[in-house]
Amino acid sequence: MPRAGCPGEGARVILGIGTDLTRIDRMEAVLARFGDRFRRRVFTAGELALAAGRGDEVATLARRWAAKEACAKALGTGLRMGIAWREMAVESSGMGAPGMVLSGRAAARLQALTPPGHRAAVHLSLTDDAPWAQAFVVIEALPASV
């Protein structure tokens, strides 16, 4: 018998939803003012390498900033509970689809949200249309057997 408020065996459940909308020109201003100090505080080496290799570095970083904000909202914490920016990383699949990889306290929070007998899946959608960059995150609990 499932606990009250917990999904039954085999149920799929949405654990969290987050979205963020960021101005690309604002990211450009922050990068101009704080430069590499900001980059290293917020983004992983992989995120920085990807952005540096693209013609739209600022828009790429703005999308990733929005993804981190959206992910923190989906985790239900914002950037509280000691979760750091770099503990939420945007990585691309072999097919190019974006995904979130969590580590440290962000991963611990995700584990705490996930009901017994389930595993978490973090879904991410990114887009931009100057001057805006947007991210949408859905965290889903899937049966461990799926």
C-alpha cells in the first residue's frame, strides 16, 4: 500500500516544474562587467567550452542561465539550501537534445523528492529569440523498472 501522497507502484508523477525567461542583453552586460569570474562561478567547464565554440556565446550562456534558474524552481528550492549554480549543468545528448545533469546538493535534493521505487527524469527545453532566452524544466518520477 503506498504512503499517503506517494504514487503507487508503476505510477508516473510530476515532481516539479520550473521556467525562466532571461534577457540576452542582460547576460551580455553581466559578462562585460564580471567576465571570467562570473563565468567560472556559474557555468561548468563543459558549458563554457560549448558556448565558446559557438558564434552566439552570449545567447548560449543566457539559455543555460535560464535552465539553471528553471531547474532550481523545479527542485522547489530556488538557489537556497546550499545548491550552487555549477551543480546544475546543461549537457547535450548525442542527438543534440539538451538535458540537465545534477550533482552535489542539487542531486541530493532531487533524490529526496523522488519517491521510493522510482527514478527521476529531468526534462529540459531551451529556446531563444532575441532579446529573450527561455528554459522550461519538468522533473518526473518514473517507475524504477522503466
